Amino acid sequence: MSLKCHSSHESEAVCSVLRKDHRFRRSFLEEMERRPENGECLLAGIPGKPLESNSDDDNGNAGSEKERAVSLPHRDLGNAQLNPSREEPRKKLCGYLNKLGVKGPIKAWKSRWFFYDENKCHLLYCRTAQDVNPLGSIDLSSASFDCQVEADEGVFEIRTPSRVFILKAVSRQAMMYWLQQLQMKRWAFCNTLTGLPVDSVTVAALPANDSLLNEIIHTEGEGFFPPVKTPTDVVGLKAASLPAPQLPAALQNISLKHPWTEIQNTVYNICGSRQLPGNGRSISGVEGFPEHPGTLAAEQEVEGEAECPVREKAREETQAGPRSHWPRKGKWLNSGFPAFAEGLARERSSPDKVAVLQQQVLALTEEIKSQKELVTLLHKALEAAQREKRASSRYLAAAEDKDRLELVRHKVRQIVELSNRVEALETDKKELEQSLALRDNRVEELQKHVQLLMDKNYAKQQVILKLTEQVVLDLSEPVQEADAVAVNTLHKQQEEIEHLKDDLDAYRTQNQFLNSEIHQVTKLWRSVAEKEKVLLMKCARLQARSCQVESKYLMLLRRLQEASPGLASGDAELVKSLIQEALQWDAKEEAAEALQLNPVREYDDYGFMTIPKYEVEDWKLLAKIQALEIKSNNLLSHMVVEKPLHERWAGMAELSPSAELKGLIRCGIPMEHRQRVWKWIVSQHLSHRHPANHYESLLRQGKRTEHPAFRQIELDLPRTLTNNRHFTSPTSQLVPKLRRVLLAFSWQNPAIGYCQGLNRLAAIALLVLEEEESAFWCLVHIVENLMPADYYSDTLLASQVDQRVFKDFLSEKLPRLTAHFEQHRIDVSLITFNWFLVAFVDSLVSDILFRVWDAFLYEGTKVIFRYALAIFKYNEEEILRIHDSLEVYQYLRFFTHMIGDGRKLMSIAFSDMNPFPMKVLQNRRATHRAELEAELSELEQIKAQYVKEQAEQVTWHLDGAVSEEEEEM
């Protein structure tokens, strides 16, 4: 049944092809019958319009005028755009090449006629130069070319993004000419698309002058590859007059992948028509030249007289049978190969004409043989389909079920018989295979015997040769012997030198071509990269502008929300609905609608939430505004600021303290370099202070003895960086690392042990450094080197001192804001105390936070003072507009999260806050520390006096109570 279905499908496919062929022939004959019979000729689709030309023009100009007359509209338009003032005819890039078939059942070289399409930058190919439909095309706009010295002569490759085409020219010169011309065509086409300036004449409009062509090739190739002389015998329209290269097998050159195209081209060649319906010439455009030599007027007259009778007698020739096509075929050959006819008239003698015509006859004979084989295959498939159809018709025509059952039984019997025959054939096949194996064994034995005899014979010949040479040497004189050896050596050396020269020339040619190819591809890539860079910058500016507009819109909604008690009920509901709609925005939907250069992701690279999840609706809106402002600033600063900084950091292989490094760290360390720089900063201060494996020894000590701060550490672990996904889950890998780091530090510094806030410092160090030992030493560096003593002690003495020092700097740098706070009795230390204790962790967005930490680790606590002042300066105007104490405190709770421009904040901290000498900071710390210690000492005295008085009062009450009891007794 499977064989039956397969034959049915095959017959249906063959019938479909035959029906298409029949419709094509019928439409062609109907078109021939509709041709005018009053003597008017159709030339290029224009009825009755003769060609006007100057009889003084040469044949080349006449051919170019006819070609322009019959060219397609889009080709004229493309040529007009490239060179509107062209007067001389252009050389067409066409010719025969061998193409290696890499698909299908036949993998061999196939001869194809290639020609270049200037409008699409495609290299099309057909089987012959007279075919009306191409078999395929190669896109040259994004292709590269290559030739290998080790390959056969004339073989080169065209590499496209989807496929590699292997072609072969008749000679190395023709190969280099094709490669150079294809380079020029690709360069001209890419220039017209990208709008790049062209330093020379566009290749599409190159004149026929060889000297000017060579000059242009030299200019475009930048001197890498000298111009190659045009091989006119194998390239160009003249090559169409030569017979197509013949292959050993008749069917080898037929394209089995395009049967319908082959049938159309074959029908066109057999009928010999100059113009098929809908296509007035061959696809490669080789039929636009006069048939016989002479003046142009005479050629046009002969062509017009010869063309009209052919069209008037189309029906008669079609009905006359196969033999009547041969005269018409010969006539079409003369008209279809104008360059061939012209060459016969100018250059070749009568014997040459006869030889060329004989070659044409042989070529046509081989083609007819191949077509007959194809028709035979189609007939066999048709017969099988007809037999299947007759059987099905008998089955359907049966009147009763018995008859149909009998037919089915008959088919079953036939199947059984065929199965038996197949089994018998299989048995015969096995017997034949066995006999063949025996014969192969016998042949192998005979071959071994023959090889043994040949080896013996060869050995005897070698012995004879050696004896002969010995005799000759004995008879020759010593001087002659030396001369013969020298001559033989010289000949061998000369041959080796010649071979090396040939190889050197081949490699030099390949090197020149590859340099030219690399140069052109690099220029194209650079132009595309520049254009892409401009478009990306433009897109980034537009997206930043969009984010700014959306941020302003949300800010307006927030202002309306604050003023909602004074609005009407309908307006208040509208504002509320708009806010809910804004909060339901999804970054994924936006990414699907447009290009996202810097999309708003749910988490950043370190795991922090880009839009924090607040329960209060007002804070949700502020978080959304903050995310949009951060995105806008990142888009605007990426190409202008971030990219040059990345390039400067990439150029710093070794790190050493310098002013340049300090400036780079203040601008922010890129993420890919931050871990390396932090480890270097910590190692600069702690590399020689502790022994090796110190961290492991602390962990072992923590396992042996439980530290008193263990319970407090366990309580603080779930509350560490609640907006970071690496610490929100108890199963996260960083949570146990953080536990071990804090326990090791509690044993490292028993005076402090553990203080709330150290968990956040250690968590930031783990996010960047990843290794827990590196994070441990970073925490030690912060607590023991950067921060003053007693900063994390039980009394937090140094932290309180820094708050007083900060108030001094605030009154000095921002006097208006200080007066505003004093007017409304605002104590800023309630807000800033946590900033200094944990270095702004959980107060600034992650992008700005890590930039602050970069400078903090390198310069110390002075950076915290700078950024704290810069934060108030950044929002000074907003704070001054608030005149209610409660509203000021509410604004100060979240106003740090509204800072989105890290570059502006950094500029304020390190430029507007200058001068900021470290000596002044140290002096003020010492002054306020002495004052605070005096106050604490006085407070301790008051506390001790109070405790003493309380104890005395308790004693007096006890004495009074006893005396009363005695009185009662």
C-alpha cells in the first residue's frame, strides 16, 4: 500500500507539471496568433514604433540604445539615479562560471550563466545566457569574498549570512576580475544605501574607458589590489556568443530543484521566440544587438523584416511538427546571439564560423538528449498514474459489492504475487551477492599475486638501474661526474625556485585581495557603527525625554492628590483612578511595544528592587517617580559619561594611589571593576596586620563557644536589606555567609562585639566582594580604620560627636536651610544619625549608594559629610517651601529616595561643598568630643547623686515604718 500511495503522489505531481506545461504552450501559441499581421513589428512592447538612430554610430552604441529601449522601468530608474548624464555604454558584468551544487542528489560542478543586477545588488544565474527565468540569486549587499591558494585554479567563494557559494572561473585572471568587480558593485550599492560620501565615481556608473576604470579601482581599493585586465573572451556580453561549457553527463547540468523553470526555459529555446508574453527579452539582456554587421539602419531594417514574418507564421511553424522548428531554431540562434553574429562578421573566417556552428549543433543535440530523458521519465510516471486511474475507475464503476470485492481480491492476489516476486528477487539478490563476494575474493587474490609480481619486477628493474649507473660512473671521468652532479643539483634548485616564485605570486595576490576585502568591509562596518551610534543616542534622548514627561505627569498627580480635599468629588475620583492606572504600569508591556535601551527592571544588578513596594499609596507613586528619574538620567549619561569612564577604567591594568585614581573613584567604579578595586583598597590597609587563616580560626572559635551576641545577630538577619532579593529569602546563599561574617567580627573585636548596623555594612560588602572572607576584612577596615573609635560602642560616643560636627557644617554651608530648621524646631540628627551609622545603606538608591561607598572606602568618613550636605543642598528648595514641622519630618523620611541624578549629587558633594579640609573636621571632632565627654561626665554625676538620694529615701522610709510598729506594740 505504501508503494501504491507513493506512485499515486508521484503521478499527481507529474500530471500537475504536464498541465502547467500544456497551459504555458497554449498561452504562448495564442499570443503568437494575436500578433499583428499588417507588417508592423512589436519592439520592446511598443507597437509600430521604429527605432531612430544615427548611421554614424558604431555597433556598440547601437546595441546600448536598443538595450535601453527594451530595459525594464525599474532598471532605467535605478540607472538614472546613479548616473543621469551617462553617454557611453556600460560594460555588463556577466559570463559563464561553474557552480558547485551542495544540495540535491547530484553534487558536482554545474555550468551557469551569471549576471549582475544593479538595482538589488544580486548576482543572478541561469543555465544558459538565453534563459528567460533565473534559477537563483546571490545577495551581495552583505556578502564577503575569499579565494584560497590551496584550492583548484579559478575557485573562489561568496559567503552570505545564510549560505556559502563556491564558484569556479576558467582561469585565475578571470577569477580575480570577477572578485574585483563584485567588490566594486557591493561598495557602490552599500554607499547608495547608507548615504556615505563616495570619493570617486560611483561604480554603478563606471564608463567603458579602461584607464578611467583602473583609476577608480585603484582609488576604491586604497592601493591594496591593482586593477585586473578584463578577460573579454570569457566575461561580458561577447561571452554569450560562445557555446556553454559542456559537462560529461547530459543530465548533470540540469537543475532538478527548479523543474518548472527548466521547462519554461526549454519551451522558450525550442520555440525560438524573441519575445514571450510578459517578458520581452532574456533575463540577462544579451539579445539587444544587431543580427548582422553593417550600419545601424541596415541592421534595424533587417531585424524588422525578419521579426515580423516569424511572428506571422508562428501558428504554421507550431503545427508543422518537430522538424519545422529546426530552421526557426537556427534563425533564433542568430538573432539571440548578436554578439556572436557580430564576432563572426568582424573577427572570424569561414572555417571558424563552421566550427562554431558545429559546436552549437552539438550543444543543442546534447540538450535535446537531456530533454528526451526527462520526457521519458515523465511518460513512465504518467503511465503508472493512468494504470492507477483505470483500476480506480473500474472499482468505482462496479455496480454491486460483489464486483468491488472481486476487484479488491484481484488486487490482493496481485499484491501477493508481487510480494512473492520480491521475495524471489531478494533470494536471487542474496545469491548474486554471495557469488559477487566470491568473485571479489578471487579478484583480490589475483590482485595480490599481480602486485607481488610487479614488486618483483620493480626490484629487478631497480637492480638493473643501479648496475647500469654503476657501470656509467665507472666509465665516466671524475670531472664529468662532478659536472653532472652540479648540473642536476642546479636544475633541481632552479625548479624549486620557480615553484617557490609561483607560490609567492599566488600568496601575494591572495594577500592583496584579502587586504582589499578587509579594508572595504571595515569601512562599511565603521559607517554602519557610526550610524547606529547616532541612532542609539537619539533614541536614548527621546526615551529620557519620555521618562521626564511621565515623571512630571506623576508628580502633577501627586500634587493633585495632596490637594484632593479641596477638589470636587468627581475630580477627586478622577485623580484617584489616574493614580491607580499609573501604578499598574508594567515594564514588560513597555518593552514589548518599543525599543528599550535601559528598561526599568524589577531588580538591578546587585539584587535591589528598582521600584520599592510600599504599602502607602503616596509612597508607591513616589517610588515610581524615582524609578523614572533614574532611568532618564541613566539614558542621558550612558553615552556621554559612562562609556568614556568605562574606557578609562579598562585601560588601568595596575592600581596605585594617584590623583587620577581618586577622580575616577569619585565618579563611580563600573560594576565589572568594583570588586577588584575594593579588594585592592582593603588590602592596602590590612595586608600585613593579621596572620594567614585568621578568619578560619575565628570561625572555629565561634563553633566551640557561643558568643553572647549570637541571638541578636539571628534576630537582625531577617531585617537586613529587606529590599534585596539575596537577603529576603532564608534559603539564600548570602544569609549563612552574612551570619558567619558577623560572628567572626564579634570575636575579632570583643570591645564592640556586635552593634545594630553592622549587618547592613557586611551585607553591602558581600554583594560586591562575594567571598565572605573578603567581606569580613572589608567590615574590619570600615570599623577599625575608617570610622573613629567608639563609633559602634555601647555609648555611640563618636556617632553623637559626628552629629554635632555635621550641624556645624550645615549651618556653615547651608545657612538658609539651618535657619528654616531652627524656626520650625527640626532636629536633623533624628534623620542623619542613621546615615552616618550605616553609610547611607537603605537611605539612597543602589546606584548612588555604591558610588558613595566607592569614595567612602578610598577617602574615609569625610565623604559621608560631603554627601550628607549634598543631599540637603539637592533638596534645599523643596524643604524651604514646607512650613509645617510635621510635614517637614514626613518629607525628610523619604526625600533621599527621590534623588535620581547621581552625577548631579556627586558634583554638589565634591565641588559645591569645597573647601572641606580634613584638618577642620578633626579639630571640630576633638572639640565636640571634649564637650560631649564633659556632659556625659556631668550626667553620670547627676545620675550617681540621684541614685544616692533614692537609696537614702528608701532607708528613711524603712526606719519610719519600724518606729511606727514599735509604737503599736
